[in-house]
Amino acid sequence: MKLKKMTPILDAIKIQETEIFYCEYLGFKKISEELDKNNNPYWMHLVNDEMEIMLYQAYEPLKIEAKKKSGFYDFILYFEVEDIESLHKNLGELGCKVSDFGTTEYGMQEFYLKDPNGNQLTFGQAIIAEQNHNPELN
């Protein structure tokens, strides 16, 4: 069996606010959506180069809002980036609450933030590319 790709589907408290966040702050573009009987979007497909995510209007947004307020998150989306310092600065200037930088033992400089639904997004850049290469995993 060969797995070809993975596309996360994120529940959204308010799908249009979530679309704005991913498109305006992170450079995604909406390529398709489905509308409900009231002509409101309930599903979206967003892309940014080779990355894809789908958004789904949550059936129970109050449950997601409660998790968001508690600080609980189900998973982390990890983005490897080329210019982490510029991204950190730009997101901060746009009003995102970004963490300080951290350096990992596996050779990455990272920071994180939360999306409008409380999902953690972590951004990382290799400090030295060779430190990230582990031949035993290939």
C-alpha cells in the first residue's frame, strides 16, 4: 500500500474568519468551497504551493470554543519555512500572538501561534540542514 498525500481537515468555529486567517496571514488561496442551503460556506479547500488544508464549519462550534478557551488542542500543524525571522515579524505586525523563538535539540529554530479555532501552528527552520538529516530514517 502506498500513501500518496495527507490533507488535514480543520473544524472551524466560524469558517469565513478561519479562511481569512489562513489566506491573508499565511498565503493560502481558496480553490473550492461548498455552500449550504442558505448560501453560506460549510467546507473549503485551501492551498499554498504544495500544502493543502480543508476547513469544515463545525457542527458544534461551542465545543470547539470551549476547548480553545481551555488551551487544549487536538494536534499541531507543523510548517517548515525558509525565512522564519521575517515570518515571525510579519505575523506579529499583523496582530497574531506569536511565541518567542526556541531552538530544538534536533536543530530547528521554531515559534508557534494559535489559529482562530485554537489549533496550534508551529513554524520551524533548520539551523543547519545536515542536523535534520537522519540516514537511519531513509
